[in-house]
Amino acid sequence: MTTWNKIKLNPDSPFYLFLILLVGLIVRLFTFSQVFEPGRIVFLEADPYYHMWRVFSYIESFPETFFFDSFINYPYGVVVGWPPLFDQIIALISLIAGLGKPGIHLVETIGAFIPVISGIFSIISVYYITKEIFNERIAIYSSLLLAVMPAHAQISFLGFTDHHIAEVLISVLAYLFFIRSLKNDSYRFSILSGIMIGLSFLTWIGAPIFIGIILSYIVIQFVLDKKLNVNSNYLLKTGTISFLIAFVTIIFFYLWTPWQKDIQAGTLSYFQPVFVFLCALTVLFLGIISRIMKDQKWFLFPSIILVMFASFFLILVFSLPSFYDNLLTGIGYLLRDAPVLKQIVEAQPLFYTYDGFFLGWQFFSNPVWYSFAFSFYFAIIGLFLLLYYHRTGIDKGRLFLVIWTLIVLVLALFQRRFTYTLAVNVAILSGFFIDKITFNMSNIYNSRALNLKSGHIALFILMVLCIPNLVLAYSMAQSPPKPSDDWYDSLIWLRENTPDPGNPPQYGIMTWWDYGNWILYISKRPVVANNFQIGGDEAARFFIEPDEALANKIMDMRKARYVVVDRRMGLNKFMQNGHPVLKGTFMTILSFADKNFETYLDKYNLPNDNYFQTMYARMHVFDGNGLNNYRMIYESKEAYYNLLDKPTGNIKIFEYVKGAKITGKASSNGTAFISGKIITNQERIFDYLQEAKADEKGYFEFTVPYSTVSSYETRLLKNYYLRYDNSSISINISENDVLNGNIIKVNL
């Protein structure tokens, strides 16, 4: 009888792979209707908008690139840590396709399809690396699982133009060539691995983790070879060549693109080539020590390695303290040590929901399920099976897989964002599990004369794994995070109805950082805070500030002219299990401002006066009523009922103005009132009202932000109406008075 292990797929494997790639393509095009909307291309989430912002900038100056961006963290600007290769590739393809002058639609279309193409190539690369580690049958299983896995589909959906899928593709290729080099003792594959390692540094600032995986494997393999008395020259050659080629690749790139001339792990600098070169030296030292100790007991070798690494870190501390500090900072960031990460959803631990760390009763409502469905648990079993079957010895490729899996699993446990990296390992190990369980089950059934074919068992298990993944991927694609029609229309309005900021820009937009990249790309306006969270602390202080004068100081310091707020930034009441529950970004805003959330709630756990006195609430809940220097100039079409059960717009834009000063004299110690009716661009009418206490001499003063005649659709309906005691007067305020802070004197 032919055993399952002897079954060959070679004649049909290209056909199977073609079908898998077709399935993968269809899954990644699930978002087509979400991206290609009438008259525009909408990218998913927030970071793709900054990538596309850079793509257009690179097209204008290709092949030159920039790292400093004056349009974010306005007015200071910031050095952007993202390496430029991903955006340069999109820019280059666009220039070629557009014959040097690509149009906006062409560039956006190419940008939208790049993740899909990268996703398909990553499926192919997983097929080949799995085939290299195991066999062609497991490669088919694994590539099919990856094709439908939500964690991988999410980063390669049409329109998700982010560098994450490039990280996966390049890292898997680096590992594939590295493993082939180990097995074939080939210079060619060592060189290819080195090039891929170098390109990974030019794609993602966290790429040292990729080289850390390879270095960890090399160290462990050196020890195992020593124990088995195996010559490790292949390790010495492969590791040294790969790292040195990576070093050369980075240096070559540095010859024609900007980089920081100091040591910084958070951007391209001396850190990356120094890190790679030190890794090459480490491999060289390991090889030398291995040869010196060839006649010594094997267990002395790991002790010497520990001493070597301890000495190495001591040397770093004293000779290159900045490199050592940046190394620790980078590791801490990956392990969620940075305080800012605690406020970001994707940086939360994998086994965590808003209700805390989940257990069995939350099986279908947790990040693990939405990323992998059942595949995660099959992969964990597969990992244990792999270790069990190789408990007496393991080959190079499978040892590499184990080390690779354990490291990315730790990363994903600390930050769920790394599930996209773990997806490759989950697919491979699930494929291995299917292969082993299928073989064992077929033997059991055949021994009982049930004649159940192995292929039927494999097909059944694949369906159990693939169907939930497909359902989850489709569900993700139908409601992806992206600018709603309401947001998109609002940002187009902002671009078309505010002055061109110029370059360098002359003013900025104050908003919460969640929306910074959208405003940057769609509105073409500089922002105080964007999705890098830079500027988020001052944006938070502005929105929770109860004193308008202090809020104005933040606006002046940041040279901001407009404020954009939406419903989600505040506290919103929802019913959950029959009880009111507060949700909203305001809690995150308070955390950024280092404020206690409880101080903004009353004894019934509802917003109190502290909340309603914040600049955010005064703008969004009360429409800017009573503010001296902020006037609403736009509200979006989408309406909802706010905490006061009043219909209002979702998104509101305010202009920061000097305001016209109205002064007058009446009886001492009285109270003057000024009011007006405001009509918004959605034809909603609300009251604007201020009151002022006269001093002992009877003098009073108002500062009002609306003019009687305005170019904005949101405007004052009629003149202001000023009342003092039994006297009243109608006041006409010009736009020039509001913009220049002119003084208007009135007599009652």
C-alpha cells in the first residue's frame, strides 16, 4: 500500500498553486467596492494616506526623497522614521506607467493594487519556504491557509497601501534564501538573503527583529553542531556573507537618499549599518571560537558564548552608549514598553479585549479569532507536534522555523499588530498539523477497514479552517476602517474653502491625531498632530482645556487656524445589556493629557460639568456657543442626537479668529447680553449668546467671532442683538472687524 508520506503532488502542484493564488486574489479584492467609489479612490485606515502623501512628494522629485516633513507636528515638523523604499517603488512604477507624468488617478490606482500584488507574491514565497522546510504537500496546505487568513488578508487588501505586506514578503524571501544557502552551501543564496535583509531595513524601521531571528538561529545551531561534533563552516560562511551583503545594500542605498548622520533606531541612520556589521562580526567570532574549541567539551561552548555576549554589551555601553540606548529603546518598543503604545488599540496584547484578558467564554470575540479563526490553535498543536517528532534531532530548516515562530509569537503576544507577521508561521504550522493528523487518521481508519482516503480527511480539515477565515476576511472587507463619506466630504470642503497654506506652510489644523493623515492627504493641509502621535499631547491639552484664553495660547504656539472635531472624539452614550455605557476617544485624549477620567463623570457615571466645560464639548456639543475666538464654518451632513438629545452634525470645522471687540458703557455692575442666530451649511439654526459683567464705571466688553456678512454658508443670520437693562441695540459686524480684531464702540 502506498503511504500518505509517499504521495506526490508534483504533476498537479502548479495547478493547485494557481487555484490558491486565484482564491488569494479574490479575497484581497473583497474591498473593491469600498476603495473604488464613484469619482474617487478611498484608501483603508490611516497610515496608507501618509504613504500616498509621500508617494506624490517622491514623484515630484524622483529619485530624491525626504525624511523631514514640515506638514506634520506643525509648525515644528518632524523627521519621519519610516524608511522610504515602499513609497519609492510605488512612485517609480507610477512614473513608468505614466511615462514620466502620471495622473492622480493612475498613481492612486497603482498604490491601491500594490498590497494585493505583494500579498500574492508573499503566498508564493510561503509556498516555496514551506516546500523547502517540509514538502510540497504541506506547502500547498500552508499557502492555501495563508491565502484566506484574515491577519494576512487585512494587510494585503486592495487599498491598504501600507508597508506591512512588504515586510512579510521581504522577510520570508530573506529566510527562504538563507535556509537554501544553509542546505546547499551556496554563495548565490547567501547573497540573495543578504540583499533581502538589507531591503528589509529600507522598508521597515523594525527590521532588526528579522536579523535578530537569523542571528538567534545561528547561535543555537552553532551550539547544536558543537554537541553533535558537526563542522559549522556552512554557518560561518552563510551568516557572514548574508550580513555583509546586507551591510553593503544599506550603504549603497545611503549613497543616494537622505539619512540621519547620527545613531537613531527610529529612523535610517548609522544605527542600521552598524547593527548589521556587528551581527556579521558576531558570526565571525562564533566561528573562530568554535574552531578554537573543537577539542573541548560541547557544553563549554554556550558558556563561552554567554561570556562573549556579556562582554560585547559591556563594550557597547562604554564605547557606543547611544547605540546601546537605541537598541534597548527599540526592543522596548517592540515589547510595548513605550507609554504612548498603551493608548493604541493595535498595540494592545494579543490575548486582551476591552473587558480584560480573555478566556474561553470569549472564544469568538477576541483578537485571536478575528486574526486566525481556528488556525491559531491548530498551529500551536502543530508546533508541539513538530517539537515532539524531532525531540531527538531536528534539521536546519525546521529548527529555523521553531525559532522564528517563537520570536514572532512573543511579539504578537505583546502587541496584536504583529499578528500579520505571525500569520505566516500559523499557516505553515497549521499545514504541518493537517499533514500529520491526516496521515495518522488515514492509517487508523484503514486499519479498521473503513477505507477512508487521506485526501478526503485533508479536504475536510482544510474546509474547517478555511471557511471561518473566509467569512472573517469578507466581514473585514465589508466594513474596513476608512474615511466615511461624511469625513471625505468634510475634508474636501476644508481643502476647497480654506486658503492654500503654501510651502513652507503658514498655518496648521488642530485635530485629534486619529484624523491627521486624512487631513494631510485629502485636504492638503498641515496638521498639529497625526497618526504618528507626535503633537498628540498638545492636541489633548487643547481639547480638554476649560479656559479659552489658555486654549488660544496653544493655538498660537502651534500656529493653528482651524479646528476639526467629530462625534467620536467625545463621550457618547450607548445602551449595553440595558445599561448606558460611555464610549469615545475622549478617554484616550485624557490619558494623553495625563488627566483622570473619573473627574469628568458624576455619581451616575455620566459626563459632569468638567466635561461640558472642555473646549471639545463647547465646540461639538454646544456648537461653539459663547466662545470669543472660534466660529463654526462647516458641519457635515450626517446627523445624530448628542448627549443633550439635540440633533447635530457629526463633523464640525471651526475657524480661529481674533474676533471683533464690542465695547460700551452703561450703568455700573450690570450685565450685558449679546446674541445672534447662526445658520449652518446644513440649515440647522442655533443660538449664539454671550454675557459680560460691567465694571464699576459701567464699561463692558465682548469679543465675537461671527461677522454679519460672511462668505461661509455657516453664518450669522442677522445682526447681533445687544441688550443691557431695558436698552437694546442691533450691531453690524464686518468680516474685516472679526479678522483684524477691530474695536466697535456702542452706546446704550
